[in-house]
Amino acid sequence: MKSKHILNKMTPYQPGKQIEEVKREYGLDRIVKLASNENPFGYSGKVADYLSSHKPALNIYPDGYTTELRRALANKLGVSENQLIFGNGTDEIVQMIGRAYLYPGANTVMAMPTFPQYKHNALVEGAEVKEVPTINGYHDLDGMLAAIDDKTNVIWLCSPNNPTGCLIPRDDLYRFIEKCPSDVLIVLDEAYFEYADKKLQPEILSYLEQYKNLVVLRTFSKAYGLAGLRIGYGITNPELIPGLDVVRGPFNTSSFAQQAALVALEDDEFIEDTVSRNNAIKKSFGQFLDSIGWHYFDSQTNFMLVSTPISGDRVFQYLQENGFIVRPGEGLGVSKTIRVTIGNETDMQDLQEVLYQLHTKINEGSLT
């Protein structure tokens, strides 16, 4: 069969091990998953109430235009309805952008490390990928500008960045947008928008009218806790939406997802509680890491990228054997690190105890 040649050199996305799988493998009764940046506090009680009392007509296709959610979200964000596009998570919108703007002969610029699906989709479309190393976890915006040439079609900015957690400083971002050529699409992925300090965030939506080459991505998977329903959205210049709609599946977000997101959007109290608890637990975890001398990157998210004195793969294995699933940095492009999702208070306290045991073993030389 004659598929694209590049596919023979690529591998599918590898999700972390599932809880039941790890339980069976290690004979454990309790597993704490801190690998996928999910919300440990669940999702809005209003969503739970809605889903328990409403039964959608599963024999009917969902609203392909996402009408109700579109209207509510446009009103909340202060944008026009025709500036929005919805996807099966922002992953699908990343894929749409790749399909619409990337092809053999074009190139795309991104940080390294960053969210891997930017590169994955670009390679599938046959585009050249230019990766610019981060500086202490932050995007090297000058380096990224220097990498742009006349074949550059898309530039990806993940802020806060996954996996480092670092937020692009507001003024630096504004300067970058102003300097970027107007024919290069700037994709600002704000999947962790709700977690970032509002005092540090840019007022980016106000730039959409002036800069027609800007797309902002956000999701209901992280702070809203709807990862299992897969729904995200993009906000951009209305002139770009029709082209993205051409490559969008006609019924790409489910009725369940649309309705849950609509209800979740109304529960600001849940988001405020989630962010407050996350920040308090993250601060406490950082203090613990300071006490054992382990470095970590600045994080404006619900995860922390932690430097480890031995291989991240080895730390991952030790934690897994003791009931905790994290992400080893080797698979994320940052050796000798682990990415740890911030869990609830009890789970993080238990994790600290296991990490302290590990720290002691490393210092004693019994684990390398």
C-alpha cells in the first residue's frame, strides 16, 4: 500500500499507562495518575447534575455549527460568533491548521521542547520543521523570529509552554507579534490559560482585530475538567475560519461535549476553586522540592517539570513501582526530568513521601 513515506519514520502518540494496567503489573491496590495534566478535582457539579438529568438523542447527529456553545462563548469572550472554531480538543484544531497551511515546500517554526503534536502534524503534511531550543524553559522569541524565512507558513507559541510550564512574558509576546511577518500564521496555544496568573497574561484577544494572522487556542480539557469529552476552540480573524472549516469534520464535537462545555462555562466558582487549590498545592510541592535540592521550571500551569539527579526514566520507573504515574522527560525532549501533574492535597503529600525515599536512596548510592 502506498502511504506517505514519512509515516514509516514516525510513531503514533503514546499515551501514558492506564491505572488498571499499572495495578495489574505491580500488584498495587492504589495508583495515582499524575501524567496527563488532568484536573484532579473533577469537573463542575453543575455539569454532573446536567448530564444526570438530560438524555441526549444519541441517534441524532450533533449540531455541526456548535450554535449554543458558540453564542455563549462569544458573549463571554467579547468576540464575534464568526471568530470561533471548535474541535475534538485543541489537538484537532492543531491538525486542521496543519492540513490547511502546511505542505511539502513550506516550513513551520516552533520551540523545543513544546507540545509534540505541532511537529507531528507538520511532518505528516510534508512540511519542514524548524525547532528553536527554549532558554530555561522559555521560548527564545528572537531565535524564532530569526528562523522565519519566505517559506515559513506557521509559527507555534505554546504559552504556558508544555512541558516546561513557562508563560511568555506579556511585552515580549506583543513585540514578537508586531515583528512577525503578516503572512505567517501565529498560533498561540493557551491550553492552560485558566491556570496562568491574570496579572502576567497578555490581553491577547484585543490583538485579533489588528493582527489578522493570529489564532488563539483554548480548551475545556484542563481547568474545566472535561478531558474525556474532548472539546476545544480557536479564536481568530473571521476571514481564516472558512478555510479551517473546509478541513474540519462536519460533526466533530459530540452533543454531550457541547452541552457539558456550555454548562461548565457558567460555573466560574468551580474554575476559581480549581485554580486556587492548584496554586496552593503547587507552592507546597515547590517548597518540598527546594528542601531536597531538586530544581524545577517556572510554572503557570497545573504541572511542574522537575529536574532529577538521575535519569527521568529511572525516576518514572521507581515512582510507578510505588503507585505514582508521571511523565519521564526523556520522552518529552528534556532529559533527566519528570513532568508531574499537580494532584489533590492527599496525593501530593503521599508523592512527597515517596520522592523523599527516592532522594535518600540516591544520596546513599543505592539507586542510580
